[in-house]
Amino acid sequence: MSGIIKSSIARKVSMGLSALFLLIFLLQHLIVNFSSVLSAEMFNEFSHFMGTNPLVQFVLQPILIFGVVFHFVMGFILEIRNNRARDVKYVQYKGSANSSWMSRNMIYSGIVILAFLGLHFYDFWFPEIGYKYIHFLPEDPNRYYGELVEKFHDPIRVILYCLAFVFLALHLLHGFSSSFQSVGFNNKYSPAVHKTGKVYAILIPLGFVFIALFHYFNSL
């Protein structure tokens, strides 16, 4: 029994650590992308550095991809195990009486985010891999801004992006504070973490929505 408990705790801690890692990445990703609103040159400089720096490309990028895959796989595993642990699901578990809507539907918001990541990879990562490692095209440090804004000419794509970020906000509203609790951060500062999580969950997705809408309306 103690081994099962330790295994369960280890899964929750690893889930929390991967979530914290992705929270940091989201903030960094927003900062880089938001520079496209301020200046095409600034965005090109940031993107050129990120796209050509060996540390970023061959160390941090694989770690990021692993972190994303690990987080979602572990999320599905925990969801399945939690469902199995409820002997009488609809008698003992009283939905909103015991938890928030976000916490009960993390798996569904996660699936939407995972689908969005597939679209995002299709739009940006796969073309970048093709540009560098399949077609071996010469590096153009000024190409990144044009490639970004081109994706937001299509209103359907912009709508899909905005909807995905709404689900990201819902996911973060529970996931931010939950990730801190999973790693054992449960003390007098927990209310401050919870409030910070709400601000983060609203502002970060809102920032991405603003970027998509800015480039769409700027292209009209």
C-alpha cells in the first residue's frame, strides 16, 4: 500500500513540475510573440536568435517537446486512475459540490489544447523543420515576421486560435495553483499563489488572443 501511495505522489509531483516548466515557457513564448506587435525588426531578431542558437535548437527545444508530451500523457494517466479510484462515481462524487468546473474538466480542456498544438506545429514548427533540414534553404533573418502574419490572414484560423486560448485560460485557472500544490507548496502564501494564478490564467491567453487579432485586423 505504501508503494502505491508513493507512486501516486510521485506522479502528482512530476505532473506539477512539468506544469511549472510549461508555465515558464508560456510566458517566454508570449514575450517573444508580443514583440511582433511592437516591431517587425524586434520580432525577427528574437526569432532569428531562437531559431539559430544551438542551445535553444538542440537542447531546450527537445526538452520542451518532451515536457509537453510528458505533461499530457501524465494528465491522461492521472485522469484514468482517478476515475478508477471512485468506487461509486455518481454517489460519492457530487460534482460542483466538491470541486470547480475547471478542475472536473481538465482532461477536456487539455484535449482541446493538444489539438491546438497540432495546428500550431503544422503552422510553424513543421515548416521551420522543412526550411532548415529538408530543403536546406539559406537562412534569412528577416523572414520570421512575414511568416507569422501570413498565418493570421485567414479568419477561420484566427477563430480557432482564439477559441484554443479560451480553453487554455480555463485550463490554467485550475492548473496554475494546482501545480504548486502538487510540488508541496501549500502554506501561508497559497492564497497569493491562487490570486497570481487567476491573473496569469487571464492575461497570458488574452495576450495571445490580442496578437492574433492584431495581425488579422492589421492585414485587412
